[in-house]
Amino acid sequence: MRIALFFLVLLVGGCVIQAPPREVIQPAPVAEEVAPPPAVVSVYEEPPLSEPAPIAVGWAPPPMLVEAPPPPPFPYAVWVGGYWVWQGNWVWAHGHWMEPPRPQYVWVHPYYEHRGGAVIFISGYWSAPGVGFVQPSPELVLAVEPAAVGVIPGPRPIGPEGCFVPAPPGSRRGIIVPAPVGTAPAVVTSAPPVVAVGMRVTTNVSNVHNTNIHNTNITNVTNVTNVTNVTIVAPPTATANGRAFSSSVPAAPHLAAGRPALVQARAPQPVSTRAVMPYVSAHAQPAAAPSQPHGAVADARLQPVVARGPQPPVHAGSAGSAQPEHPAHREERAS
């Protein structure tokens, strides 16, 4: 009876018994673990004396490193190296001064192109006088190169397709910086690090017109295009400090690499002073063996190179007609 009266009083009084709120225990936030970048391998690479065949790499080169050139040791020395090359992984080609291997040979900067989620790469090389750089043709199909044993692939290129240079020192891995063909990678050494797409390099061109008039009524007009500086721009959404950036930088790599860097990501010294040869594609066709006498037995130890696992094809290559030579693609000799 008492219980019934108790509930009656509750109903008359309009009281509502509410259950206590359910306590939800939120897990403690876990910091996102970012894998540290792999250790940098620095090598001396022996530059070839002609344009090497392009290769396809499955991920972007790392951000640039800082390597200030010493004074040139002799007249006409050329600063070579100081950029990323492929040797089964992206390794740093140590910068150093060299004398051209033959008279009138000129230095051609490396070529990076974002195409189809991969990187088309041509290492720097010495070019004979009058021989222009042949830009990779879009018709040729290349298979992505296999990584060396134990190498963990990095992120794919992040940015628009086309020619580019690696990002400034300290940048987010994978980001690329669009640049004209023939741009030295060292131009971004002094630029601020980027964390998003948006930085780009443009060329400052000055045209010099020389006209020679002879008494024989023959007029020779020579147009000389000089690229002495490039302009690097980036919106505030791209830079790590959130500030817009615009700067004119020397196009010559030995001058650009010598500018003060905002991030001191210094390139290590090579462990060995012995130069390594440029990378040869694992998919390259072996040279035809010399003819053997009838009945000769081939060496059973020679085996073709086989890539590890299926590799997606990339449309790119070096076949095609020669493109007009880009003046910025050749390095002037240091004075």
C-alpha cells in the first residue's frame, strides 16, 4: 500500500526519474607516427658523354640537400652533381668541379618528369657541341625500374604532370616543383620548405640580337637566349611557414647551391671516392652477342635480368625527333 501511494505522489507531482547519463570513455589521442626518412647515400657518379636513355621510377626523389660548392680549382671548371640520381634507389650524386672531358663539351642538367604517377628520369651528362637535348617522347612505353633489395619505396610524385625539380630542403617527401626543361635542381636550395603543392619555377629570359652587315649584301642575324636567373614563387598554402614566397635565383647551379639555405639539410660526403657508373635499366635489351663458330656452346651462366614482380608500364621514352635545345639545359663554365 505504501509503495502504491509513493508512485501516486510521484505521478501527481510530475516528477520524472531520469537515468544517469552514460559515461563514454574516450581513448587518449595517439600521435601519428611518421617514418623517419631513410639514411642518405652519397656517391660520385661518372657522367656519361652522351644523353642516356630515360628510365621510369615509381616514386619521387627526396627534397634537395644543401651542398655549397667550394671555389673552382681551375679555370673553365664546371660544377656537376649536387642532385638525386637513380641507383636502385634515389641516391645523392655528390657535387664537384670537373673539367669538360673533351673540347667544347657542355654540361646538361638532369631531367625529371612526372608522368602517369611515375618519374621519368635522365641523369646529367656531357654533351658534344651542337647536339641538342632530346626530350622523352610520349609514345614510348617504359616499365618501372625495380628497387634494390631492402629499399622501401617512397611516396609517388605529388604535383602536376610535366617537368619538375625536387622540392626545397626540409619539404614534405613526394612534393615536386614544376620547372622548365633545363632547370638545375639546385635553384630551390635557398627556397622555403613546402608542405603542399603550389611552388613553381619560371625562367627569366633575355634575348640578345646581333646583326652583322657585310659589303657583300649578306646579313647575319644571331639570336642568343640567355637564362641567367629563374623566379621561384609559392602561395602561403604551400609553404611550411604559411607565407607567400617569390624570389629571383641564379640559374647556374654553383651559384644557386651557394646561397644560404633556410633548412640546413646537408648532403653527406661519399663513403668512397671511387665513381659509380650511371644506372642501366633492368629492362634494357642486352647487346647482341658476337657471332660464334658453328657448334659453339653459349655460356649457360649468362641469364637475362628479370624484374622482381610485375611492374606497371609508363608511357615515356627517348625516341622521337630531336627537340630544340633549351639554353638553360646547359651549364655555363665557371669563370
